[in-house]
Amino acid sequence: MNIIEQLNMLGLNGRQAKVYLTLLQLGSATAIEIAKAAKYKHPTVYDVLDALKEKRLVTETLSNGKKLFCAEDPETFQQLQQERQRTLDALLPGLKELYSGGNHRTRVHCFDGAEGAAVIRDELLNVKSKKYCYFGSIGEMICFSTFEQEKAYYDERLKRGIWSYSIRNRSKEVSWAHLQPGDEHLRKVRYLPKPISNNISGLYIYDEKIAICSALKENYTIIIESRELFILMQTLWQYIWDISEEP
């Protein structure tokens, strides 16, 4: 990723990024000088400079009857980000209250292959309740990742204090130490009363979402956002948990 693309991520479009970089190099300059250095037409540069002034990234001064433009210190980006974060922190509770009280349509996201498993891992590391429930076979679950990836996920989960509650198929267990039950692993495990001989997809329940992940022949991941389905699946999961066997 080049510096223009990185500035795009900070809210500048391509022309704004190029003019800002040009001004950083020139120090201060007239619009004509900027247009020549950036290889843009004068009207385009004036429009871009107006946008950058609104973003507080460029200042305008008058010297000997000429308008001079100067780029602000790049640390301005950090100051702007801090201001945006403070605004978001103040605004978010009200937005979440509106979201919680509204009528929401079910959302379904589908992925092929390992992409969906990566999305699930990222979401599980950011669960609001600091816990999630799993149903399935460990042997199938790890098909989408390497030992190193699973260990890195495990280390980050512990660092963030997120608990895993798993109902697993005893016949498909693996011996990796970090996948074993125990408070030191922030993991509670129970086993199905009757082992399942077939390979089965994995089911995750978290943050009013249901995720089904299969590394079998169909090789897919589905994430469903539905409060009603979440309550149903959580109820079924709890029932199975209650009748399952402790290690």
C-alpha cells in the first residue's frame, strides 16, 4: 500500500492526498505553483484546497497581495482522529439505544472456504459478552487453520479475557494442549452423551448471531444475525449442555 492509499484510509481522496503531499514538499505556495507541481488544472486545485481547508489540513495566508497555502503538521491527523473518537464515544450510547429498540431484519452472510472461519475468529475476539458457545467437533474445526493460527487465536483470546463454552464430540478430539478444558484456558467443555461417528459442521452462538462453519465437502460458512434465532439456538444449546458429560 502506497502513501496515497494510506491517506485515502484517513479520509482524503486521491486528489486531496496528492495536493497535501505536494504542499508538504513545497512548504508554502500559490495555487498556480501547486497546480504545476501536482500536474492539475488551476480550478481543480482551488476546489481541492477548499476541501483541505475544511478538513483543517491546509491554511491560507496573504503575502504581498498573493494567496499562499501551507500544509498543516501531519500530527493534525492524530488530533482529528482523537476528536472523532470523542464524538463517537458520546454519540454511540444513543445510537445503540435506537438500534436496540428498532425492528431489525435478519442478515445472512455467506463465505466460501477459509475466509468465513477467519471472519468468525475475528468476531469471537470482539464479543461484547466476553463469552461464546460452540457445538461441534474440534477435529473438523481446525481444518480451516494451522496449529500456529489456532495458537495465536488462543493467546489473543486469553489476553482479552474471553471464555469459550464448548459442547464437543469426544470421538473427534485432538491432543493440542491449548484446546483442552480448564479455567487456565478460559474454556469450559462438555461432551455429547453419545459420540457422533460422522463429521459435523461447527456451530457458534454469540452476540445475537449464529455462525455455521463447515470444512467438509461443502466448505462454507454462514453467519446469521437474528435475535429470535439466537434465543432459540441458545435455548437448545443450553439444554444439550445440561445433559452432556463433563470431562
